[in-house]
Amino acid sequence: MPRKARIDAPGALQHIICRGIEKRNIFRTDTDRDDFVQRLGNVLTQTQTPCFAWALIPNHFHLLLRTGNAPIATVMRKLLTGYAMSFNRRHRRHGHLFQNRYKSILCQEDIYFLKLVRYIHLNPLRAKLVNSMKALERYGYSGHSVLMDKVKYDWQDVNKVLGLFGKKMSLARKHYCGYVQNGIDQGRRPELIGGGLVRSAGGWKAVKALDKLGVHLKGDERILGESDFVEQVLREQNERLERRYGLQAQGCDFEKVLERVADIFSLTKQQIISPSKQLHRVKARSVLCYWAVKELGMSATTIAQLLKVGQPAVSRAVMRGEKLAFDMKLSLGE
């Protein structure tokens, strides 16, 4: 059975879980962990991807990210490829380091944000890497130590998390720490990382009980959220796919999109493709990138090669183009 495509969108909250191949350790030494953390910070900063929680365990890691100027797939590819090459050189090994496919779960933020922060930051304690909350505060390979002001990383969004616990930072830290401590007795919380329908409902007992009452919930393993949230995400995903297939059936390709943008902005195709800082041409290129990536499904890397620019530049253009298309009420199909 083919694997389902990942679900992602600008601003989406994503819980990432990545494990070593055959459950092997991907972090053997502090040198490995320091290397990974440095690479993580660099990639998140370059792509302007907010990070709210993270934890390194010997054979896997967790991240809680919000999709920024680049798709999560791009962020993860940069992170995993660079780290795997470095790890293999350092330990004189060959072959794959990670499982073939990391897990990315799009999360309903208003319900699960703090639960996920707590779950992720308690991982080192559950894995017995530390033996107390006090020791967890000083465990330098988890975002909890950053939130408790024991370690500093500029790329972690501390204010978003602590701001939910109070305006005064010292008091907010105290309340946050109490919230985390209250989660210790909850155990491993498989509903936060297991099958979509099960975790959305809160466990198999809840699913079966609701089913007996004639309440049938919508679930998807790629989404953590209530039934209505899951349905909304899947509906939007299906609408995007239907638009994409419809355009492909009409023979719409990059050249057709380029022609459409040239007509809208009264420019030649060469003027759009050629590098320029003129605002009108920058806008045209942004809309071109947005439609090519989001409507046709082309990769930012492919567009970067066609336009002879870097992939991050295309990702930024896609974000600008989406806003421009909305503000100007532009449609590719017209």
C-alpha cells in the first residue's frame, strides 16, 4: 500500500519524530549531540522555522516546529543529510543512519500545543537519561533546559511557550515547570504519537464507546486533532490535489504558468526569469514561484534550478507570492 503524502502548510504546527535505522543509536557521544544541535539551529535560522520543543534520545529525537519560509520536508532533508554524513565520517561507518521515513504529524494547536511541549520535554526523564526534574533542567540536549534558562539557544522560541504561563518570566517558568512535573505520572502518552483516529479520540476505549453511540470520528495518522479539525485539513488537502490534477489534465506546466504571469504583469517571460530587484518584476517572480510550487506541485529545488537562484530564495518567494495572489485576487485558472 503506497504511503500517504505528508501534509504541510505555512504556519502549520508539526511534531517530528525521527528514529535510527533498526532502532540503533544516532547519538553516541556528546560530540554527536553538539553537532546535531548546531546543525539544527543553523537550519532553523536559515529557513526561519520556529521551534518550541525538542529532545535528543540516543536512538531518536523529537521536534515541535512551525512551518516557516521552507516546507518541513526541506528543513528535515537539510538537517538529516548533513548530520548523517558528519556522523558516518566521525564513526567511520557507511550506509543509512535514519529510518527511511521520519514521522511528521500536523497538530491542532489550540488543544495540543502545551501537551506536546510537555510530552517532548519529559522524554529524557522517561528514557532515564536523567533521574529528576532538577536534573532535567540541566540536561543540555532538550528544550526544557532552555525554557528554564539553564542553556541559551536563540533559535528556540521561548516566549511563545512561557507566555502561556504568565507575563512575568520568573513566575511563568515556575508555572511551566509545575505543568511539566504534573505530566510525569501520565506515562508515555501513546495517543500523542500513535494512529491518527486513536490519538484524536484519546484512546481505543474512547473510539469504541463513541462508535457504539453512533458517533463516527474522522482520523488520519498524519494529523493530531479533533474529528472536525482532521476533516478540515483533509478537505483542504484534497481540494489542493484536485486543483493540481485538474491543471495537469489541462496541460498546464511551468511554461503555461510563466505565460499567465507575464500576461498579468505585462512583462515578457525573459523579464520575469531574469534576476532583477525591480519591485514589479519581483512580484511577478513571486507569483510564478507560488503557483509553480503550490498549484503545480513542483519542488522548490526544481524552480531554483530553472530560475538560477538558491532554494531558500524560492521558498521566500512562494510565501510572498501566496499573499500577493490573495491580495490581488489572482487565479491561475483564469
